[in-house]
Amino acid sequence: MSEANKQVICQVLMEKAATDKDIVVLCSDSRGSGSMTDFANAFPEQFVEVGIAEQNLVTISAGLASCGKKTVAVSPASFLSTRSMEQVKVDVAYSHTNVKLLGISGGVSYGALGMTHHSNNDIAVISSIPGMRVYIPSDRLQSRKLFEALMEDQEPAYIRVGRNAVADVYEEGNVPFTMDKATVLQEGSDVAIIACGEMVKAAQEAGRQLAEQGISAEVIDMYCLKPLDREAIQRVAAKCKAVVTIEEHVLIGGLGSMVCQTLCATHPLPVKCLTLPDTPVVTGKSQQVFDYYGLNADGIVVAAKELLGAE
Amino acid sequence: MDLKAKATQIRAQVLNMIYTAGTGHIGGDFSETDILVALYYKYLNCGPKMVENPERDRFVLSKGHCVEALYCILADKGFIPQEELATYSQFGSKYIGHPNNKVNGIEMNSGSLGHGLALGVGMALAGRMDKRSYKTYVLMGDGELAEGSVWEAAMAAAHYKLNNLIAIVDRNGLQISGTTEQVMAHGDLAGRFSAFGWNVIELEDGNDMGQICAGIEAAQAYEAGPTVIIAHTTKGKGCPSIENNVAWHHKVPTDTQYEAMQIELKAGEQHE
């Protein structure tokens, strides 16, 4: 839990930039909050500051990418996903430019700052754009694996990370990762728990609690929201009796909705989607916000037992 | 090359294209044609054999709805087969009503207004990073200057003193709902760009080939930062029956109008 996901991403970028002059990081007065100050200082020729202008951030990134640059546009997820949405649609997705959009302080990371700074709909917004990929890594170890893979491809993508360091889901030296394939944290046969981002840790804990109560849970880290690993969902649906999803996002267009759409087609099952509400979110520290809405291990355990009719 | 004659030829092709397809933005096509002809036949270091060459000059048509003139020029220059233009706006054609980079010679998709200048900033920054000598040209309409994103890009271009970026404004004074000054006044447009830190060149007659060439050459020579050429043009230029008439933003000529416009273009050519 030593480093935030964004800090690890900065390290990956610095490692790659040392031998690749085409990697360019762009910030919108966000180098500090995006943990990109070290990159900016070490690679001033590969860093572009655009000021507080997120639309410009995305389109300039696309212009650079059209000339062969591998660009990473870093800005708070709330602004990057909605204020710049049209620039993402036209200049990144439609023109198909190699721009990686790194949404920092995602979800309710800025919990006490209010709805202006919450990005609880970014999965819905960005994944609805044809050609865009969406990823939300769970911990620092997976963030490294994901970004190492992303910087090797030429396709656009949106990546959301939270503001603070979070507890490790994986162990150093033992980070199973296959690009665009969900990671199974625990196998089970009664209930499947499918989570993304910071909620994966809660899912992992819930899996342990359920096991202690004699309930076998499969726990899945669905860091790849688009392309969604539908095979993983169908595979667990074939052996489990119910599914619980959990995410730091609203229901509409989020992980829960995508899982339900997938299941409906082939494996109709009872599903409980734990999400943020369709209202302005209560303000406070992110953990307080999660607890208020039951977005924690206890909430998952309760939902799983309800679905299974267990006491 | 006789650039004036080339512009007349391109206008005639645009007229045919829009008349045949039953769609297009003829007014803006005609106001920008002389600028495009000057760029593509005299100044842009690019051609069908250079589309992958990193040293090629970059061009972005930010006023993407006026793509018909660009298509005709790309075909005339050999970037694309002339016969493919017959598919313009037909089902499944890549020759749609706005530029897209599936078409050989088109760098980036556009059509949503206010994006081109920021794309140009990115291209110019890349050129500087890679120590390349190419220049980036962005052609904007004047109506689209109401988009805030244009001014975000204008700020960045001046901040980074991008002397390899040349913006051109097709200042025909009209947009779909009326004159630009009625819809959203630009007032002292040169002053606005100047206040943003740009070198400003105004062309009294932005359809005059001599003035266009002089303006581009002065912009190329300016070394302290970005230059904008504000070209005062005539919407519908070349056919007096549609000139300066807001109705001809995207009107399609009837049979009678089409014949009359062909005659007008020919007459203009003979007067030159």
C-alpha cells in the first residue's frame, strides 16, 4: 500500500521514456495531482503543459499522436471524461489516435469536493464511444502490468485510477495478468462477485468472509470494462447460482449493467448490483462514501446471502 | 501554374459534385477554394508519394463541412482516384460530408467545429520535438471561431511560440443563421488574435491569388510565433448569383441554377 496507482504509472512511463523519445505526457495543470511531476522534471522535452483546458489537452494529444507520438493525457477523471467527451469521441476514437487518457482521482476520490469533482459515470460515458477501451485497475501491482501492456499498443484507451494509495490485492512477484482477460482472485461455485477498481479489495475480503460462513464465492477482478471479458462472466454464471457486482460508479452504463446484459443473453441469473446512486453522491472521504452506500465487504456479503436465500 | 485557372476548374468540379449528389456546402467551398489552391499547388510540401513521409507539411481543414473543394483538389493532385469522387455522399462511401482520414491525403477527421487549431498545435509541437522542418496549416471558418476550444488552442500556440503553425481564417462573414456579426460578433478579430499573442496578417481580398500568396509567404517567414492570416473572402465566390447570400450556405442548385452557375464560372474565367 506504499504507492498510489498513479505513482506506479508515472514510474512505468519514466522507465519507457528513457529509451522511447516518442512517449509524451500532457497535463492540464494536473502534474502534481496526477503524480507526473517527476516525469515532467526528468523529461521536459517529452512533457506538455496545456493549462486548465481539458478539451485542448485531448485534441493536442491527438495532434501529437497523428505525428507518431505515444501520448498520455493526464487530468482528473471528472473533467477528462465529460468536459472533453467530444474531443475524445472525434479526435481520439474517430480519428483513431494513439492517446491514452489517464483519468486521475476517479470515482469519489475527491469525495468532499462535491459532484463537480466526482466521476461516477465515466465508464458509461467513455465506453459508449465506438472504439474506446476502458480500464480501471485495482491496485498498484496491476496498474503496472496494465500500463506496461497499454504502452506497447497503438490504440486509444481510457484508464481510471483513484487518488490515494489502496491496499494491495496482489502480491509482489505474483500478479497474474492477461490483457483484456479478467483475473480470478478466488474460485467458487455458489456466488460470483465481480468487481473493478478499488472495490476489488472489498470483493476479495467478502470472498474470505463468505468462505468462513460456508459459502463458496468466485471473486473476479474485471479491470477491463471495455472490452469486457464476457467469457469470464459466462464461465462463472454456468457454475454459480447468483452474481453480485460492485463498482465505484452509477448503475446506468457501469459494470453491473454490462454484466447483466451479458448474463441475459445466455445465463439468466439473479444479480445484485452494488453501485453509487442516481443522485448527487453524499460528500465525505471516499471510504465514508463507500460505507454509506454499502460499497464494502459487508455490503457484498449481505447481498450474496440475500440472493442465495442464506441466513 | 495558373492558380486562378486552377481555382476556376476546382469550383466547376465542386459545383458538379454538389449538384449531382444533391448535398454540400457550396458557399463555403467557393470562398475557400483560392486559399486551398494556393496551398496545395504552390506551398504545401506534400503529395501522393509523401503521405507517410514524416517531413510532409500538415494541413487540417477545420471547417470540415467544406470538404468538397478539398476532395476535388486531392483527386486533381492524384491522392485519390478521380472516379471515386462520384461516390461522394453515397451509401457506404468514404467520401462523406466531412474530412476523414480513410481518404488518402487527409490527416485527421474533422467536422465538429473548433477542433482543427488544437490538432495543429499538437502537430506543430511534434514537429518541434522531432526537429523537423515541416509546417502545419489549419484552415478555419469564421463562424467556428465562436467555439471556446479555438481560443484554448490559440493560447497554447502563442505560449509555445509555434512559428511552424499557420492558421488561416476564411473570413467570409456569413454563417448558417446570418452574418457572423449578427450571430456572434467577432468585432476586432485581428485585435483578438493579436491579444492572444499571434502575428496577424489581414488580406483585404482573400480570394485574390496575389494577396493569398503574399500572405502565406509572410507567414512562413515570421519566426517569433504563430501567424494567423485573416482572409476577407466572399462566400459563394465565382458565381455572382450566389455570392454573399446566406441562403447558399448549403443550398443545392436546381437545374436552372446549375446551368446559370456554370455560365458564371466560365464568364469569370474569360475575364481573368
